[in-house]
Amino acid sequence: MLTVASPLTTQKDKFSLPDGIHYLNCATRSPLSRTVEQAGHDAVHRDSNPFGLRPDDFFSAAIRVRTLFSELINNPDPDRIAVVPSVSYGMAVVARNLPNKPGIRAGQHIVLVGSEFPSDVYAWDRVCADLGLTIKTVPMPNEFPRGPRWNEQLLDAIDSNTALVIAPPVHWMYGIRFDLEAVGHRAREVGAWLAVDGTQAIGALPFDLTAIQPDAVICAGYKWLMGPYSLGLAYYGVAFDEGIPLEEGWMNRLDSNQFHKLMDYQPIYRPKAYRYNVGEHTHFIQMPMLEASLEQLLDWQPERIQTYTSELMQHAWPALEQLGCQVEPLNGNQGRSHHLVGLWLPEHVDPMTVQQALQAEKVSVSARARALRIAPHVYNTPEDTDALVRVLTKVLAM
């Protein structure tokens, strides 16, 4: 486990965001830090002259990234990390292997939380049709506080007919937290798999894989991991050790770093999650960028990011509630997160109109259904918070 150090101060000087921009939208895409940006420039420069490239160079950077990501999520075995291009790819691996899950049978169901991200929904249509499974969706409760009741209903939905549970650490639209330790325990009780989309939490919210014990964790790299687009990471547990990959790539086979023997076709995969790596997973330019971002996150530490974003926004929420807005209360691991918060607007207000008004004043947030999704990070300052409150006060008073 990570040891929490002293509180963070603003890290704005480590980013190239222009003055006057109030970017409270990391849940859409994180800005690249100067360090990550430089890692990308250095990688491009190296690629301009590939002379002297060694076979092991196709593998070494990914090995470092697996180790860093494992430290971030408290995973004791980096060989269980695969390189994936997207959440949809990582979830497709789960769907591809679900037919071979012990005890799978027609009439079982897959449990989802309501209003889940599309990549966590579309993945199951084909496998449900093939296996005779159904989807059981647990909708968000209508009344505040929503988190405790939503968590309770999620646990109630997991029973002896559950084949698979898909649950995030925080809801991607509203920032409401799910108690994944309790969900994981319940899934194991009934023999269900648990797959976690960690994209909107891992990197900014502490995640303890050994406590949760999921079967799969998939995480895009361009949000809270603060890395490049089209590169992500996935954990696959013991249930997937002898599974079927989406691709039959040469790099995923035993001894694939021995280029002089590649024509000695190898039927054996490298162990554990290695078979699930996307083809060309070396990513000579992007991988060094993700490595730099993970090193930075391990220095900042998710717990300190939570504390920083909590203190940054603590005066904004009461001021916005005075305007008729609502936020989910704090309630431990069943309340709201600090790095991603859904702000429910008054019923008569159009969220897209409000988002556009904020954008015109250089305040960036996202409209999601009836809420504004506000997602601060360590590059934000009190000036960003003040700008958000100032513009919303003006717009909501109209």
C-alpha cells in the first residue's frame, strides 16, 4: 500500500494550460503534464532513427508500465496486467471468455448500474444472445442521498443467478461511489465474476485490488491516469489465465523476443494476462508518456489528490446549493468522490445551455443528463473554483 505523504499544493506549474482557462473537466480528458509532453517529444525524436533497436526494446517499456500501474492499484503481480487500446477492448476480453466461466448457464443475468458508460453496456449484447443471458440494470434512486440506497440495491441485485457484475468505483456521470469491497465479496459469495471499469477513478481515487478481489479491471489511460489517448491497461485475474484472447499476436507468445526464432511458431502463450495484450503493444511513442504519467501519479498519490480536490471545492458546493443546485452528500465509500462530482441543476435549467455559457467564459465542465460533471485536479486553483461559481451565479439568476 502507498504511504500518504504531506498534503499537496497546486501543481499548475507542471502543466501548460494557458492563463485564463478554468479546466474543471479531467473526466473528459486530462491535460498532459509538461513531463508527459516531454516524454512524447523524446520518443518521437528516438523514433526518427531506429538504428540499434534491440528485440527487448519491443517489451521493456511495457514491463515498466505494468509495474507502475500495479503499484498504483496494489496489485502484487504485474504479469496480470495487459496493455489494451480502450475499455471496449478490455471488456470484450471478458465477454469473449464468459462462455467458458464455470457454471455459466442460460437464464442467468449480468448486473449493471444504471446510466453506465456505453462501452460497459454494448459489450454484452452478443454474449447474452448466444448464452441466453439477460441484463439486470440497477437504476439510480430518485431521492437524495442517492449513494447508500444505490449501493444497497446493487448488492440486492447480485444473487445465485448472477453470472457477471459490472461496477465502477465511481459513476462516470455523477461521481457517486460504489463500495467495491462489498460488491466483490457479494460476487464471490454467489460465484459471479466482477469486472471493474476504473477509468473515472484509478489515478485520482485510492484503489486496493487485494481488498476488492475483482476478476478484471479495465482502465483507459487518457483521463485520471493522465496519459495519452488510445492506450489503457487491464488487470485479469486467475479466472482468465487459460482464456481466449481477442487477437493471436506474435508478441504474446513464449520467446517472442528471440527474433531469430520467430519462424519456429510457438503455440504457448506468455503467462497470465500477457495473451490479452493488443497487437503492437510496444507503443514506442505513447508508452513512455504513460510511464511518465504513472510515475507522477505515484508521487502525488491518489489519497492526496482526493484531499486537494476536496479542499479546493469545499466552499463552492454550499454556494451552488444556495442557487438551487444539489450535490450528493459525503458518505464514505457510498457518497460522492472529490475528483468527480455531479452537480444537479434546478429543474427549469437546460444543462447544455449552462455548459455553453460556462464555455464562453472559459470554464470547462461537461453536461451529463440533468447534471454538470465537475472534475477538478491538482492543476486547478481557487481562481478556477471562483470562476465556476461566478458564472453559474450569473447564469442561474437569469
